Amino acid sequence: MTTIPSIADISQALETVILPDTGQSLVEAGMVQDIVIRDTGIAGFSLVGAKTDQRDLLISQSKVAVLALGVKDIWVKVIEPQITPPVQANPMQSQGKGIRHVIAVSSGKGGVGKTTVSVNLAVSLADLGAQVGILDADIYGPNVPLMLGMNDFRFGADQLSKGADGKDIIEPAFNYGVKIVSRIFTQFGNQALAWRGPMLHGIIQQFLSTQIHWGDLDYLIVDMPPGTGDAQMSLIQSVTVAGAIIVTTPQAVSLLDSQKGLQMFQSLNVPVLGVVENMSYFIPPDQSDRRYDIFGSGDGTKTVAALNLPLLGCIPLEIELREGGDRGVPITLSKPESASAQALRQIAKEVMRLLP
């Protein structure tokens, strides 16, 4: 059985990667942060402040050094040092001290890739320099922890503290530069829940309340369950939603259900930022230069005509997109050069433009 290296082992390996202009190692220069190693053998770290002309070389050398330890895979998140402007308060009913924008990612039906979009949007926004959190509001079918490599994490003593009123305060989990909260992390874990509306409303309010120490965030991404039920109403009643994103596929049945979700947000005066067309076209793994509109997308024209919304982006069907979600490494980190990752990153840039 292969021995999984420790964080110290990875740090030591990265000491062999030398900056060409100063002769310092990455570790000596303070450019290595947030080293993680999972039981699955996947490792990662944040590379802070690398010069543009050195970035590719340093990433390549870092991967060689860490892979030599026997890890299965390694991702490197590049972070640009920047001065973050003061966070403006978002007028929210139950928490809004330091969260500027709450974004609901919704879908009319299940299976359209809403969680994939939510996770990669959050990671991309963080990669672009924003302070980001993600709330897994799909209480019955939470998948955010799996796609962020945190499915085995549980809230413990390290995440608990006492507030001034004596109540427990929970620190969110953290990975890939994103704060994460899901009912998977609670005592309920992965067990099936047969809850009615009031209990569902209660846990969503708890996750949005001051009991969760979200801190200052530019964006809180809320991964909604499919449909237009209790969870959607609980969110909208509990916080001020800056904007909603509707995820759909080009199929007629998905577009039909997306129209219902759109009508719900409009009836509750929630701004809809636009639509993301997932599974827009298929790219064969052995023919990356080809694409097939299996569902008749037409570069989103079908979706735009059906929903009359701005098109935020079209995400192709790629095997790497599914593989990244299954093993807990978002494609925007594992395969940033892929068509899917580039589309998702462009969607994040558009969100930042709409909600600066």
C-alpha cells in the first residue's frame, strides 16, 4: 500500500523549486500556502505572487517535485496578491454584516449540472481574487462537499467557538480558497433525511445566521436544490439575494422547467443575472478540435430564445468535467486549459462584472 506523504513532506519537496531571479525556494519566498493532502492521494497548494513570465515554469517544477512523492495528482492554485477594498454591508435580514453579494444558483430540474456550475463558479471567483463562500442548500441531495474534496469532513471542536451571547459559532470548512457549509458536515452526514418544510427552513436559516462565521465575503454562492419549493422560499425570506443564475441544458424538458424557476424569481422580485447552458455541446476526448451539438444548442440561441435571459456562458460536455467532480478537484483547477474550465472562468468574470 502506498504511503500518503504528509504536508511537511510536500513542503520539503517544494523547497527544491527555486526562483530563477532570486535563488530562493518557493517556500523561502513565502509563495506556498494552504498545502492539502487527501486520503485519496490528491495534493494541492496555493502559489502566491508568482511573476507572469515564471508562472508556468514554477507550476511545472512544483508538480514534478510533488508527484515524485507518490501522490496520485497535484493541483496548483495561482493567487495574485492584491489589496481588497473595504467590504460593503449587504442589507440581509438575518446575517448580512460582511457578505456583499448572495448569488442563488438554481435549476428547474435535477441532473443539469447545477452543483458543478456552483462549485466551479466559486473556485473561479476565488482564483480571480475574491473572498468566496459556498452554501450547499440542497439539503436532501448535498453534493458540494464531494465535488470540493471534503465529503469526509465533519464539524468538530476546531470549528466551534462561543459567541458573546454564549451560543456556538461554527467556522465553515475551507478548501481551494472557498469557505464551505453543508449539512454533510453536521451530525446528519450522508444519511437520508425525511424532513418536512419547517425543518428544512430551520436548517437553511441556521446556515445563513450569525451561528455560521462566514466573515467578510465578496460572494456567497448558494447551491439550490432543483425546483421551486421550500428551500428556495426559505433562502429568499432569509436573505437579500443579489442575483440568481439559472442552469439548464438545451433540452426542451429542461428549458420548460427552467421557465418555472425564472417565473418564481421574478414573482419574488429577485434579479436574475442570466442563464448558464450546461452540456451545450460534446467534445470527443480523442478529438478535442471537434464539437457536436447533441441537444441542438446552437451556441445558446435555443436557450436564450426560450428564457429571454442574458446568456452567461455555454459549458461543453467533457469527460474531464465529470472526472474532476467525482474526485473532488474542480476542472477549473485540474484542467484550466480545457474548454469547460475556460467557459466556467468566463462565467465567473461576467458575474464579477455584473456584481462588482
